[in-house]
Amino acid sequence: MLDRSVNEVTARIATTYLVEGLIASVIVIAFLYFAHIYKRSYLKTWALSFGSFAVSVFAVGLTTLYNAQLTEGFKLISSFVAQAGIFLHAFFLLIGLFELFRGGAYQLKFLIGWAAVVVGLSFLTIWVFYDAEGVQGSLNRYLLRIGTRYFVIAFSFLCAGILAWRSPLFKKGIGQRLLIVAFLLYGVTYSYYFTIVIFNYFGNTFSFPFFFGMVELLLITLSGLGMVLWLLEDERDRLSKINSELDSFLYSTSHDLRSPIASILGITNVAKLELTDETALQYMNMIEERIKKLDLVISDILKLSRSKKLDVKIESIRFDNLLKDTIADVKFNQNAPEISLRYSETPDDSFRADYIQIKIVLSNLIANAVKYHNINQEDPFIRVAFQRTGKSVRIEVEDNGKGVPKEALPKIFDMFYRAETGVEGTGLGLYIVKEALAKINGKIEVKSEYGFGSTFIITLHDA
């Protein structure tokens, strides 16, 4: 009965080690993948760290499981592999952190040289007292092999946790907190195991706790997860900074380009007044048209950049007032006077949204309806409707203009896409509408029949 109990405990411990090795192997694959995607050298070093750990626990697990069937020589080799794996695990863990902090990789010669030193030290802990006999010899081997293993892990993880905590790169993200807590708990756990070894060495009898192996399994998983989350959070912050810089550059550049464009337009107007040659006037008109088109593109880019940079400010809005402001902006557009606006006021026309963003949306939709209208037909119109249903608001902009071809409908909200190339435009208007609505959690859908008109439907929830 006792043998059966011992076999069950041995099998449980060996299984725990093997599962730790499998989890570490998965973490290695994840680090190598992210290192390839994001070009981060410290991820490769962490992959080496967890790869060394996987080799170590696989060696310990297999030795524990088949201990009775192994020769002394094989046990010695297995002990060395396990020891070297643990030492390298600690070494590459700290090196990876230093690479993260310094923002660059160490030279390969440096890594190989110090890794060789670490392997040499691990070999000494296995070889010293190898053939020592008696109780004291066994105790010395126990302290040097098991004690140093626990000490190295405890020291390295506690140092890693403290270094990560004190690093200026620490921004209190979830992944960073998880990683630091896992490091510190892992270090504390192995400090406890090391204390047990010390007490046993000096003649006290202490057994390892029942949770031996299970806590390490959990903490090594949390460490790997924390590292991956830290990477993703760091990459998100980096991309956010790059996007902000690009937006600023785009806004500044577009704004600066408008000054010389205005000067060129002024020169073309003066030249048209003084030129008498018909051919020269024709060329000057062509120059003016192209410059105006360029100015239109830059104007839309500025609108998009301004929309992205502005913070959302939710306030109470009267739709009647919003529509009047919008109409005032587009009433002088080409063909606008020939199109009738149909809007029936409603007593309950207040809603909550960002005034600037919703005005951008409405202005672009009405301007598009004017631009792509068919003013030669009988009764050209644009109909605007506002309807509240509970906490939701529905805004419709309908026209009986040219409409959108069926095959173009899925692409009309794409950047720079133009369904109608015969009309002046940049292909940014509806893209700006989509981006503005995304900022205020709004949705838009379109119904259109080519040759008969279009209806754009905006839905705002909790408005």
C-alpha cells in the first residue's frame, strides 16, 4: 500500500514537471513568433530563457518518472542538464530584461561567453561531492545541487521583479503588473524552498509542501502571459505615439501647403485678367482647375486630421439648430440653390452627441447629396429627417439624385474611393463620415438605387 502511495506521488510530481515543460515550450513559440513580428531582440532572449527552463523540467520530470530504471551515469547527466537549464533560465531572464531596458541586444559573443560560464558553474555544482560518501557527503550534494538551484531561481526572479518595478518603462499596465507580481511570487516561493533545504541540511526534517510544483506551474504561466501582455501594451503605446506624430505631421504639412496654393490661385486670377491670348487663357484655366482640385484634397485631409485630433465632448444638441448651421456652410456650393431642402421640425429634436463630429457627418452627407445630384430633373430635393425612439436617434439624409451603382455600395466608405469619377471630389468625404461616427459610437447605412437617389441612415444610441 505504501509503495502504491509513493508511486502516485512520484507520478504526480513527474507529471507536474512535464506539464511545466509543455507550457514553457508554448511560451517559447509565442516569444519567437512575436520576436519575428515586432523585431524585438529581448523576446528571443526570453525564448532562450524559457527554452532552457523547458529542457530542465523535462529532464527532472523524466528522471523522476523513470528513476529506478536509470543508471548512475545517466542520472548524473540528467542532473547536469537540469541544473544547467535552470541556471541558463535565470541568466537569459535577466539578460532579456536588461535588453528591454537598454533598447538593444547584447553581442552574440557576450551571450555565448557568459552562458558558457553559467554552464560551467552548473557543472561544478553537480560534480563537486559527486563521489563523497556517507551522510555528510549526501547532505553536501543535496545542498549544492538542490539548494543552489532554488537559490538561483529565487535570486534571479526577485531581482527581475524589483528591476521591472523600478524601471521607467513600467507604466502600470495590466501585463506589467501581472509580470512583476508573478516574478516576485516566484522568487518568494523558491526562497521558501531554499529555506527548507537549508533547514534540512542542518539536521532539521522538513517536507516540501503539498502544493510543491503546482504553484510554480501557475506562476510560470503567469510570467509568460505577463511578458506577452507587456509586449502588446508596449506595442500599442508605441503605435499610438507614432499615429499621433503622423497626425500632427499630416495636419502641419497640409496646413502649410494651403498658403502657396492660395498664392498660386491669386496669381492665376491676375494672369487671366491680363492675358489676351486664347491658348494661354485655356492653359491658365487648366492650371487653376488642377490647383483647386489639389486645394480640395488638402482641405479634406485637414478635416480628417482635425476630426481625429479632437477629443470627444458630449453635449446636448438641438437638431434644428445643427441643421441650420450645416446648411449655412453648404448653401453656396455649386448647384445648391437649385435643390430644395425638405425638413419637418419636430418638438423633441434634442439629443446628446459631440457637436463638431455630428456636424462633420451631416455636412459631408448634405454636400455629397448636392454634388452628386441631378439638377436637370423635375423637383430635385434633399430630405432630412430626425426621429427619436427611446434612447436611440435616427437621422436620415435622402436625395433623388444620381444614386450609387450597386457594385460600388460596399466600397463607398473606403478612403479615396470615388464611385463617380466625372464629378470633382477626393473620395474622402464618406470616409470622414465613417471615422467621425466611430468616435461617437454611431452607425451609418446606405440604401441607393442607381439613377433614382440615395438614403443615408445614421443611428446614435444612448443619445
